Amino acid sequence: MKAMRLIDIDGPSLDMIETIMDRAVALSKGSEPLSQTHTIANVFFEPSTRTRVSFEMAATRLGLRVINLDGERSSMTKGESVLDTLATLHAMGVELAVLRHDQTGICHELSEQLPSSLGLINAGDGCGHHPTQALLDAATLTAKGVHLSEVKVVICGDLRHSRVARSNVALLKRLGVGEVGLAGPEGLMPTSGSGFDGLRHYDNLDAALIDADVVMMLRVQKERMDASDGRLDLADYHRHWGLTAERLAKAKPECWVMHPGPMNRGVELSAQVADGPQSLILDQARMSVFTRMAIFEALLS
Ligand code: CP
């Protein structure tokens, strides 16, 4: 039987996206999870705290059998490919793999090559996509009563290397968001044709924040930069692009602050904003478990 996959935000139908978001919100309000008897594997070849733990917690709450494979301690270190690793796990009985890898596009490639009976969830591929993060971000806003069609969302920071931003833009567009504005240093703006076309770019955060209902701050992803990105002075970055309480006051008074994590306090946002009353950062972490439960339910039921 053909298994279901979640590789990017363009894959699932709008109906399925809305089902996942509604179900995540219902689960967060105490709805009973659907019990599952499948076996899934979390296969992580890149560091992760939120995604790995929340997928494991989501699976456990649904009663799924969970295998956790740490890429750095797998036989990949002896030269085995990701494709052979996943095919091996599938032969042993794994029905769905959750994969994080630093190679952009690897989940799309594997999706062409793997047996169609193996389910696959992209848990972040290099600078590519992070669809489950976008779904949990949208579910977090929905749970707060935000009507996405009526809001202005600003996404600020290292857009060029951000799979989170790419998936969020794709999802917000599909959900008919009012407006998405992009802000960040010229050198960290996305290249054309990379999923961000047609959106307004702001050359300073203060201007971007005017009338904003939601601001998503992004981490500066030094691990994805190369020599062509130049040297980044983090104190200077914070001065120009960091979200401080003073800057946040330029947005609407009830503007929500989001960050997918991991965050660097004092770089992309101040500790005062991260811990302040408008911050949804820990709400995102909480909703990550419910959203990933809803995703498992949708893909495995
Ligand atoms: N947001 C996110 O993907 O965080 P982790 O890298 O900790 O999983």
C-alpha cells in the first residue's frame, strides 16, 4: 500500500492542512488522541532539540512504537547511504520515517527512490523545507484566536538559509494570509526563485513592524553560511535587526512574537522580548507536540 508523505507544504491538500491544524488545536484543548499501532523511526542526521523530542513525545502519546536513530552513531559512519539506511529500517518493520538531514532537497530525492510503502516526514532538510514547523506555527496562532486572513506577518532575519521561513511563507500563502513582509540584511535576503517572490522586502525592521500583528524572528544560521556570506558581527546585527522592546512597540500593541528556536538571546531578539507577554516561543514548543500528533494521525490513519 502507498504510504503518505509530508515533504513540503505544497504536497498536502488544503483540506489536509486544515484538518491537521484543527486537530492540533483540538488535541491541545484536551481532545482524546487516536490510538495507533504503527512503528515509526526518528532518523536525525543533524542536531535537534524541539523537533526530535516533540516527534518522540507525539508518537509516544499516540501509542506508536518509536525507534530513535542517531545518525552519528549509525552505520552511516561506515559509508552506508541514507537511502539504504531507510530501506533497511523499512525491511525491519518501520512504516514511517521522520528524517532530518543537512542536505537540501534530500527528502524530495528519497521520496522518488524509497519503496512507496514507507511513509516519510521531512523534519528539516538543509536550507530546504521544514513543513511541520510551519504547521505548528500556524496552529499556535490559530489557538490564540488569530485569523490569518486578516493579519500582517513580518519574518525577519536570515531568510536566505531558512527552511522555516520558506515553509512558513508557503503555508501562509496557501492559507490566504493578509500580508507577509520580509526584513533582514541585504546579504541574508532570499535569492529570487527560492519561494519568496512577490513579497515586500523592508530594509529596516522598524518600518517592517508598522501595523504588524505577528513577527517571526529567525536565527542567524552560521552553520549554513560560507565565505561568500562574509563575516557577521553579531552585536552589530542585534543593533540593526534585533527585536527589542523599543522596536516591538512600533508594531500593533497585541503583536505576537514567534521564534522557531533555537534562539540566540541578544542576537535576533532581546531576552526581555523573548520572555515578555507577547512571546509565543514556549507556546510554539507546546504546540509542536500536538501538531506532530495530528500529523501522525493524518498520515497513518
Ligand atoms: N525549530 C527547530 O527545528 O528546532 P530544533 O532544531 O531544536 O529541532
